[in-house]
Amino acid sequence: MAATTGTTEKTETTARTLGWAWVVLVVITVASWRLAPAHFTDTVVASTGVTALVLVLTYIKARVILRYFMEVRSSPRWLRIGTEVWLIVLLGAVFGIYLA
């Protein structure tokens, strides 16, 4: 019976963690959407600062998705490091292309 209780507690903790991860993803999505310049002015002008901020929020979102929904947090170390490096290189390349 004790094994069942431990499993139930782990399942509840995992469900709670996934719920909070989902809430964080929703908040970041809404925040990114609100950062669009069209919400403040009639003319839309590209902004390097806003783009950088949105890419940082994108990094956080991708990291939450990878860790909590794709379960990279419990994977081998090489995979955790590989996904971090991949995200940094990818978003760095996107920002570099934006600046070019």
C-alpha cells in the first residue's frame, strides 16, 4: 500500500508541476503578444529591444517545454546540455539574421 501512496504523491506533484509550467507558458505568450508595437502606436516600427526581449521569452518558453513536457530534465546530461546549446545557437542565429 505504501508504494501506491508514493506513486500517487509523485503523480500529483508531477501534475501540479505541469500545471504551473503551463501557466508560465500562457503568461509568457500573453506578455510576448502585448509587447507588439501595434498595441501602443498606429505605426509599426521594428524595435531591436523588443525583438531581443521576445527572443529571451522564447528561450524561456522553449526551455520550459523541453524540460517539463518533453522530459529532458530527467534525461542524460549530454542531452540536457545539447538542448541548451541548440536553443542558444538557434535564437542567436535568429537575432543575428534580424540584425543583418
